[in-house]
Amino acid sequence: MKDLDLPEPISAYFDADRHDGHAVARCFTKNGFVLDEGKTHSGAAAIEAWKNEATAKYAYTAKPHTLEVQGDRYIVTSQVSGNFPGSPLDLRYSFVLERGKIASLEMV
């Protein structure tokens, strides 16, 4: 896997993702949100709960391997491996950044 030159907020997100919900929530703006599996999780408490629930449900690792910039969006494709059907798979993370933090994250 090649090393990616990810923007700092995105790099911080993938580092935090290996830890806990609190670490992940700190990567987002005050009004930041995550759209995952058709549900929107807005604000620090909801993002923290989303991450903690995902961690409790699945043991997984995400290894980013591709970065595309499309307008104001940073699309990171990661190989996600874990204890879920279809593992491993490529998952696309669509980030919008704002003032050094993540304003939105959509997972496809």
C-alpha cells in the first residue's frame, strides 16, 4: 500500500478511528455530521455514540489507499477488513473540511 498525503483533519480521523468515539468526535466541527448506512449523526455526542456503536458491533480496520479531490470533497477509498459479511471491502469516505476540522463525512 502506498503512503497517502491526506489532509491533516482526514489523517487525524483515521488515527482516531483506531481508538474510540470521543477521539473521532473531536475531529469534527461543532455542527459536523456523519451519514452512514442511511442515518445522519449530527454533533459531537451523536458522532461519539455512532463510533462507539460501530466498534461494539464490528471489529474492523480501515487502510486508506486512494485519495481523490472533487470540488470541496475529499474522497478517500479504504480497504476495510473485519468481522462483517463481505470483508474485506473497499469503502469510500467523502469528507468536507471546514477550518481544519471535518464538517461532514459520508460513507458509501
